[in-house]
Amino acid sequence: MKLEVVSRSGRSIATLDVNPDSTVAELKKKFHGLKKTYYPARQRFALPVKAGETRGQVLSDDSKRLSDYGLAEGGKLEFKDLGPQIGYSTVFFWEYFGPLVVYPLFFFLPQYLYPHIKAPAGGTQHALVQKLACAYWCFHYAKRIVETFTVHKFGHATMPIFNLFKNCGYYWGYAAYVSYFVNHPLYTAPNQTVSVACLAAAVLAQLGNFWSHLILAGLRKPGEKEYRIPKGGLFNYVSCANYTFEIWGWLLYSVAVQSIPAYLFAATGAAQMTQWAIAKHNRLRKLFDGKDGRPKYPRRWIIFPPFL
């Protein structure tokens, strides 16, 4: 069958001769053969907008056949260029590698990063909380890198390349901002007992986060894309237990170091994760509505009991 590919403005781009049983992935490969600039990862096809709709259905499942979307001879597809793409794991590695390197620089090289501060005769002496805070920070981002390549399963293979610079700017920038003040030669350490206790609890929160990621990774078998209801551990009570542990980890870190930049970092991350959690919670409730044989999503907190 012949399909016309048009832009979102209706301009004709190409005509493809495909088999109705061809998959979306095969369609993208064929389109790439005609338009070399648009490799499959930067292609998005959608059905024309129907009456009463604001947007057409996106051909989001590469394994589905074209006929499954109701496409037939003479049909039309709207094409959108997603722009240059980059792999999720690549972005995650670089956004986490930066903080793993940047933060310790202020700890180990104060003579270069604080040149206006005269170091004592015996060299800069770090308080115990500064040492433990540096170890916690490095542990956290090393864990994230390991999870990226061994635990996480990404729903999409790529993202816009702009996200690499945006995410790295956020993580690398905050790493420098927090570390500059926490490792400052004039930093005054808070109560040592409270700091040690908070950082110990923060490590437990990170282990809970890791456990939550293992639960999420085990929800689907290889090749599956259907949503599942997370179960086990804190997921029995909270929809996004992984975010709950992450937020608690950084709140405890902030209390331990008693630094305004640390609190800002924790607050910024918590705000973003709350948005993601609310969207995921609503999506799960909508998908698992208890109708037509679908299970009913259990009553749970969203991210931060007892408040949300």
C-alpha cells in the first residue's frame, strides 16, 4: 500500500510503498532510506487529527504493524522531526560523572580553588562531617552510574541531545555550588553527633532507593513495554518509593552539613521529582481503573507521606 507522509502543516514530504503487515520500525527504516537526515530515533509519525481531537494518535510502538493503527491504501501520516538524539544511558553517565569529579575537587584541592584564603601551616584540616559528606556524595553518584548500566530499563532509547547540556548544567553546577560552601576552609561544622546520624540515615535511604530501582527493573520481562503495578517494600504504600528515598537522602544530607546550597539542591530535586511522581501516580490510576478486567490501582500515597 502507498502512504503519504506529510508535515504537520500538511506539506507533502514523501510517498512510501509499504506492506500493511510492516512494523512501525520497518516504516522508519524505509523513510530513513529516502531521507538520510532523519534516522529512526529522530522520527515520529502520527495519524491525522480526527474531528473532536486535538492531536493524532502517535505510532509509538515500533513493534506494532501499520495495519494495527488502521492504516490502509492511500493513508496519510504526519511526520515530526524530533531533532538530533542521544542515548539515555550516555546522558545519564555524563550528568552523574560530572558531580562525581567536581565535588571532590573542592575537598582535595582547596589551595587552588580558594586561593584568597590563607591555609594554616599544617594545611587545610577537614572536619569529620566534611569527610563523610564527600564520601556520601561520591557514593551516591557512583551508585547512579552503576544503576544506569546494570539496573535501569529505559522506556525510550534516546532523548534530544539538548538534554545532555541541560542536565549536565544542572548536576555539574549544583555539585560545584554545594561543594564550594561545604568544603570551604572557613566552614563551621555543626554538631558532629547529629551530622553522623543524619548521614548514616541518608545511606540507608540510598540503599532503599537502590532496592526500589531493583523492584522497578523486575516489573517487565525483556521486550515488554506494558505498565505494571509496583509491589514490594515501600511501593506497597507509596506510588513512587524510589523518589521518596531519594528526597529523604538529600534532606538528611542537608541537615548533616547545614548549608543553604545543600538545602536548595534538595528542594529543587524534590520539586522536580514531585512533578514526575504526580504524573506517574495519575497515569497508573488511569490505566488500572478496575474496568474490563483490569486490576484496580490500590490506594497509596504519591511520594511523601503523610503530606502527599
